[in-house]
Amino acid sequence: MHALIEQARKTVDQAELYWRRRRTLTVGYQNYALQQVEENDLSSVALRAIDDGKLGNAYGIFPDVNGLIDDAKASAGYGDRATFSFAPAASYPTVETYDEQTAQLTSQDLIDVCETIKGRIHKALPDIPFGIRCQAETSDLLVESSEGAAGESRSTGFGIVFGASFRGVGTRILKGERSISPFDVGGSLIDEFIEWYRWGEDTSTPSTGRMPVILAPEAAFLVLLPLLMGVSGDLVSKKTSPLLDRIGEPIFSERLTVIDDPLASGDPNGRPFDDEGVPCAAKPIVEKGVLKDYILDLRSAAALDRSSNGNGFKRALFGGGAEASPTPWFANPQIEAGDESWRDLVSGLKEGLLITSGMGFHSGNYPQGQFAVQAVGYHIIDGAVVGRLDKTMISGDIYKDLQNVRAVSRECRPGVGSLLSAGKAPYILLDSLQVAGA
Amino acid sequence: MKDRLAAIAAELPADYADIRFEENRKVRILYEGKKLSEVAMTAMSGGHARAYANGGKAISSFSDPERAGPIAESTCNSAALVGTLRDKKLRLAEAPVIADSFLLSPAQDPRRISLKEKLDLATHYNEMILAEPNVITSQTYYDEFASRRVFVNSEGSAIEYELLNCGIVGFIVAKKGNVVQRVRFAFGGCEDFGRLLGREDDLKKQIVKACELLDAEPVKAGIFPVILDPSEAGVFIHEAFGHLSEGDGLQNNPAFRDRLKLQTDLGRPILNATDDPTLEGRPGHFVVDDEGVRGVKTHLITEGVLTGRLHSRETAAEFDEPLSGNMRAVDAPFTPLVRMSNVFIEPGDSSFDEMISSIDHGYYLVGSKGGQTSGDQFTFGAQWGFQIDNGRLGPMVSDINMSGELFSTLQAISMVGDDLRFNERGGCGKGTPMQTNRKSGTGAPHVKIDAVTIGGV
């Protein structure tokens, strides 16, 4: 047992420790020039305590340990009645999360990777404000509780995001990949960036009305974040979820299956245990359109008279980390691939939109499934892209508009650069969304 | 600590280096409905080092103060490596050396208020919300951030300074049938705890609006003339224009640099916008930034013409423009970025009634609900709105998000009200990783825009 837990146990009834050391090495390019190297080594700690039946919290970055315990105890003095116990001992699944090669990368290694990408893009598009961010990360995570949970994991992450604003405007296009291991960005992704950038050199504004829309993997957050809120045990227990009492009912088209898979080997979002020390498990959320389950942390599980299913994470739409309270959150959501090529989805449209992102998502009523965002993407006419979208908004309700899914692509990719940092999704062709344009 | 860090900074192998070390305390009290979800305290300390060497730049964040020396030295070496790979060398504008302390003593210092008193206040407001029959849940959040910082640089600056803010913010969630609506409320946002007291009438107004929204029709999609209330107009000037006045965003974007040269016509002569960190009692008030430079008032738009920009020492040198002291980091692990302080539209001379009566068919949009910007593209939400038909306010509308392009929208500002008001609570997200900054204020009078795109049904 960690010394901090043992020490805390002398003054409180139960204690839970979350300790994370994160070392990152990042190189950043802007406008084809290396801007800076950033090297961070940060430890953060969260201590939760249950004392006299009440819950207390304290957080710190390199804090005084005794002060941390005192803060947690003081917090518990005013805290709410604890409705749950911290996680008990459990055996955790084995997940491949670490690659020593990533841990040994130097800034020169990262610069070499970026220079290769930069060189290839520069040949095709020499006068665009092209940028790259390449990061290698090594994290050590420990979650222990006085009730027996003892999770310890080491993980690495290697990620590259590159892209550029279109000439003269702020709208930009990003592409990227991530893994636990170093990789070279494939030529196909670079070629796709060049193709998509060229698509966007002209603009086009669709007329106002309903029309077919393809959501690219980068735009999957428009679906996954409202769904996350809907299946969150937190909202369900407060009876504000639009999916309250709907397990077993169809909520989407039968073409859509969503799973949460923290056990995916080699995926940087792989996790053997959640941030409360509960074992993680792969689970269907929506199967062929039918709602299968909610995601729960310890608190919401207790409120619903269930057990946590290992989805208590210190995450939030913005922020997260040690300071955030555990809340039900997807570990690694995946929308399952279909069997069509995304290029066929594009070529099959008389008129429609290919959406790569949406601005202003967080200003909408997304917990209820709704969104109204400035559309970032492309206008398609007669099966071909005619330009990037300009002066266009799309709005919808995932529980209405995802009833009618025409097709799902076989290609599946991470939603790099989006609000949702984890997960993969295919291209999804919706029968129609409301579009505000010319 | 200050002397030790100053000694380290003085010996670093760089053209310029600085170290910032922080000891911060946070208090959070969160009600979610009847449930007191969290009473939490955070103690955090940590440092950040920056170095410029050979025309390159590197930065590092660290937790352990004992490692400040070796980490800062390694940062200098990384900066030199970057310099070897850059054709265009980075430079810093000259700044005065400051050796001083800037500590805070607000009228009612939240650091001296007991945790129980803060909890009782949050409980009181939360119970008020939940007493309304249509309200199904609430989120009532007290937060306090107290930061004591030491800044030293290789030029001899050695500064101790404090940042402090406290606030109560939250959501009122009302439900009728299948319709659920949320309305935000926010008090405080500055150093003074007294600003949080006696706000029952203000909270009641927001509760009433949340309930009224349940019967409001969703806004119609299309392009309309709108009047933004001061809260919404403040967010507009922050999101749509303010971010493009930050030098670091423009530094490596040749197209926008070209479009945003000083003396460029951006709007009609009625439009004036200012950034001012010297406004005490506003969320974005500070004395020195996290680069050791004094914050000063900057006239960004004067009679429709671009007249100023916000800078770091690096961007001031790059643009050959005056220092503004806007380089700020939210917390110990983060590097400073160029950020607005209190940005606002100066008052004009139109009355609200004149503005309403000038619109045949459009919307009056009320209450900021956050926004997002990407270069010249912006999107932001409104808490609620009203139709305007034939120069008169009509029924309430809900679920409002609007978007536009900066340059055409600034030109479309056709009336500016005479009723400047500041939002109490600040907030701005910028950077990768995202730095969410509470110390960022906004303000404006009512503003009429001739055409914006509204997403709706």
C-alpha cells in the first residue's frame, strides 16, 4: 500500500490516491518553421477521503503530502454524505500500453519526423501556413485505495497532428495519427491532406434547408459527445438524460454500433483500470442502433444501485486531469465501420455536405443530443466536392437525425484535432441535417 | 525562492531566460442538484522556464523546485538546437527591468473567509434555484484561485506578484414535458468576495428566464439582423475580433498579418474597442504579466480603424510595435500566451429602443453562452432571444447559435448602444493544451449587426 494511503488511514476512514507523473516532449512547427521544443515533467496527485461518512477531496501538483491529507480531511468535514466506498481489490486486464522506444525519443528524433512530413507537404503546397505538432509522452499512473484497489500502469503515447489554415482565412484542416509507438506518417494521409486542402481553395455556400450530410471521423464528436452525456450514469441518476429508461430501445439507425474499448492493444487510450481503480472492460453502448448500457463511475453506480463498470475518469469537455472529479466518461469510444468506401459516399450524393468539424459545439444544448455549429467541411454537388463550406451552419438532434443513416464507411480513423481526444469513427452518411446557408 | 531562482537565471547559457514559480491554492465547492458533489482544496506548486538562444526558443514545466536549475539549463540547450534549424531568428523587444512586489489586498479577501462561509453562500443560492417548481436540477459552483508567483529573468527582473479571483457560477436546469433548458448565472470573477453577496435578485431573474425558455420556440435557421445584448456583444468582441488582436496568433500567419496591418479600416467610425488590464474589479485585471511586463491599456480599434495589438516581448519585436503586457499563463504547468485582459466595445450613442425599432425581421439575442473562433471564423451561443418583427420585440426563442466571418461582421455593426456593461465572470480557452483563463473580462453596450448566420430548425 502506498505510504500516503497508510498515512491517511490514520486520520480518515477510507482514502483513495490518484498519482500521475507525466513526461512530455513536444516539437512545434508553424508556417513551415520549427518554433520551439517543450519538455515537461509534472506530477499531480488527488486524494479523496471518506471520514465519518462524508466525502472529501484534495488535489495537488507537487504538494506537501501532510497538507494534502489535512485538506482532504477538512474537505470531508464539510462534504456530502458518501454514498459509495472506494474501489476494492481487483485483478486488472492486461493491456499493451507501453513502448520503450517512445520513452527514449529525443527532440532531434521528433524534429526528424516533422522534417519528413514538412518536406513532402512543402513540395505540393509551398505557400500555405503549414504547422505540425509532434509529441512523445510517458506516463506513470497509480490508483490505490484503502479498500484494496491497487492499479499501476506505465504508458506511452506518440502523436502527430499537422495541418494548415486555408489561404487568407481561419478555417483549417488537420490530419493526424497516434499510437503507443513511434511511426512514420504514411503517404496516404499526406496525400489526403494535399487533396483536401486543394478541395478547399474555393468556397461554396449551400442553400438553407435539409440535405444529406457525411460526418467525417474528425466530426464524430458531434455524435459521440451528446451520446456520452446521454449514457452518463451521472445524468441518468439525476434524471436529466434523454436516454433515461431507454436501455433496450432503438435510439439510432441499426447501421450504427458504438462500443467503448479500453482494452485495445497498442491504442494510446488503452487502460487496464479507470481513475477510481475499477477494472476497465470493453462494452457495447449502442448495438445496431439499440441502447445497450450506461457508463458508470462509483458515485453514479451507487445512485443507480449498480456496480461501476470502470468508466470513472478524470475527464471533462475542457480540462480534466488530477484536479477533475471522476465522472462517467468514455475510455475509448469506437463507432464500428461499415462496408462502403467513403469516396463512394461522396460520389453518390447529388448535393450534400462533408463535415470535418463544427465550431461552437459547447454553446449548444448537447447534453440533450442537440447541436448547432458552424460547419467546417466541403460542399458536394453531383458527386464531387465543389469547395469548402462558407457561411454555413448545421444543426441537428442525434436522437432524431441518426435514425436515418444511409451508409457507414469501412474506413475508421481517430478524430484527431477534435473536442474528443479519444476514439475512432468511420464516415457516416446521414439522410439529412438542417443546413443554414445562403 | 526568489533569490535562488534569480541566481540560477543569471547564470543560464542563453541570450535570454526566465523562470516563473507559483504556489497556488484553489477552493471548489460544487452542488449538483441537492447533492453537494464536491468540497475540494488544491495546493499546487510548480515552475516554468523559458529560454531564447541562438534565435531559437524552448520551454519546460516542472514540479520539483529543486530541479529548477538543471531543467532551465536543459531548456537553454534545446533553445540553441531550435536556433540552428531556424532561418529567421526569434528576438525579444526590450522591456524595463522590474524588481518589485505587487500583492493584493481586496476589500473582502476570499483567502480570509472561512470554508464554511463559502459553503453556506453556495448552499443558499443553490436552495433558491431548487425551490422553483420547474427546476429539476442545478449546478452551483464556488471557485477561488489564489496564486503567488515569483518571476525572475536573466536581465535582472525579480518580481513577486499575486493573482486572485473568486466567483459563483452555475446552471439552472428546468424541464417541462420533454423540453429541458439550461440557463447560466455568474457572479464575482474578481478579487472581492463581497461581490458574491446579496445577489438574490440577480439569481431570481435567471431562474425566471430558465422557466420561460421552456415555452420558447427554437430559433429559425437563416441570415438575420440581430441586436446583441452587452453580455453577448462582449463575448462577440472577444471571440470574433479579440483573438485576432493577439500577436502570437498572427505571428506565423502571413495572410492575416497582411489583412490586419495597423491603420486598416475594420468597421464604421462608431466602432471602438479596447483592452485594459488596469481596470480594477474586472476579471482581467493585473499589474504585471507572466513575462515581467506591466499591463497597459491598448486601443485596438479607434473609430473603425485598427490602432493597436496585444503582444509578448517576442511578438512586439516581430511586429515592431509597443509592448502591451498581455503574456499570461493560467497556472504553474503552463507557458504564457498572448491573451486579452478586459476587452470591450466602447459605448456609442444609440438607445436600445432606436436599435429595436430599426429592424423589420430579426432577433434580439441575450446572454453569453460561450463561443469559439478559428482565425476569422467565429461561432457563439446565446442563452435566449426574442424575435423582432416590425420594430418590436416579439416572442422568446431558444437554442441559439450563430456564426460569421470577422471582417464582414465588423463592417456590419451599424449601431452601438450607449449602455456599456461588463460581464462579471471571465473565461477564455486558448492554446494546446488548452489553458482556460478566468482572468479574461469582456464588456460592451448593446450592438446591432446587420446580418449573421443563425443555426436553428
